[in-house]
Amino acid sequence: MKKPLRIAALAAACAVAGAGLYGAGAAGAGQSTANSTREPYNIGLLTKDIDTYYGTTLDADGVYQAAPDSPYAKDLARIDADAERYIDQVARTARHGHHGKKPAVVFDIDDTLLLSLDYEKKNNYGYNGATWAAYVERADRPAVFGSPELVRYAAKKGVTVFYNSGLSEAQRSAAVANLKKVGADVNLDDAHMFLKDTANPPSYLSDCAAPGAWKCTTVQFKAGTRKHIEDLGYDIVANFGDQYSDLDGGYADRTYKLPNPTYFVG
């Protein structure tokens, strides 16, 4: 998973930390303040605000955890409650036909289902491909509060669950193991979990990718994958992600932006 603009994006998150600007189905704070000519928010103060927002604590195993009573957890709970009401409504409608297609939901993985706060803190909100890959392979990230429950709720209501992630094909087994560990054990097969395969990209991404020549932006990759899911006969009723690039590009009836003030993926 490529995670650019980490430190620069911390300044973009300053309006979010502690402000509760995230909501269901709509963008919160602006995606970037990179073009601002004003002095950016002090990064030392911002990292403290991020800790306050997550209620960050170091557990007995030396792992940074978010607190279940934090502003972050409360924002997630509001989003999840709205999403459950909507999924329930969709499920009732689907019994009488829903746009002529089967209803589906799509989830991003990193910081939508699995929380990487410990990595962010220990790497000073920076990114290194090797350390990130090693972190993913450990397959021991905690859940984003409420997200595995939301996955199971959708499945229970008869709404098909898909995953659309920037993790690589080489990281599939670790992702599956980690999702099982946190209780998101629904449709964790190749037909429902779409990961980034830069060596052998699927034909539905041919406009921006060929074997060994990946040129897709995050939006092109994720929107193209959603279009493919809909072409399979599904109506994506809700798309969940922690980045705007998880949600942009269409092919979803409703989008849910989960909070993440620690990095930005364009």
C-alpha cells in the first residue's frame, strides 16, 4: 500500500483532530491544505491533538492503542449507527427488488477495518515500504472500532460484502489472517477481496494498467474495481473508506468516510 504525503498531510488533518468533522456520506474537512500560503498548524501540537483524538495509550505489550471512549471511537459509532440503519433499509427494499441487482457493500481495509495507529506512532507518521510490509505481515493489527461488526451486520442482512484494498497480492494471506483475527470473517476469498496486482493487473483496469506497467491512480484502481463489481450484477449500496480516494470516482449509492488524521493517500 503506497502511503504518500504523510507528514505534509498532518497539517491537512489539523482541522479534524478533536473537531468531529467526519460524517456519514459526506466529506469532512478539506482533503488538503498543501496550497495554503498561511503558516501551517504546528506539527508538535498537531501530534498531541491526534493522540487526544484517538485517546492513544501504550498497552502492556508496548503497542499503541486507541481508546474505546475516545472522540475517534465516538465518531466511528455515529457513522456505524447510520450505516446500520441504511443497510437495514436496503435489505428490506431488496426483498422486493433493488435496482434489479443484488445489493453489496465495499470496504477498504487499512484504517477502515484494521487500525495502523501503532505503526504511525512508532514511525513518527512517516512511511517506509519495508517496515510497512513487515508490519502487515505480522497480521496482528487491532480492529477499527465497530467495523468488523458492520461487516457481519451487512452479511446477516443478506447484503454481499466485498473488499477493495491497496494492499498487494503478496499481502493477501496476511490480510485474510488479520481480518479473521478481528472478526471480519466474511467472504475472504479471491472472488470478494480485490487487492492491487501490479504484475498481472485485471483486464477491467486495462485503461491504466498492463502487466509490469501499472499507471492507475488510487481513484482509478478503486473506482474501476467497483465498476467491475457492479458489472458482475451487484449494486454497491455503500462504500466505506478512510481516504477520499477510497470513495471518489462513483459506482456506489452512498459513501461513508471514516476518520483518519494520520496520513493521506491521493
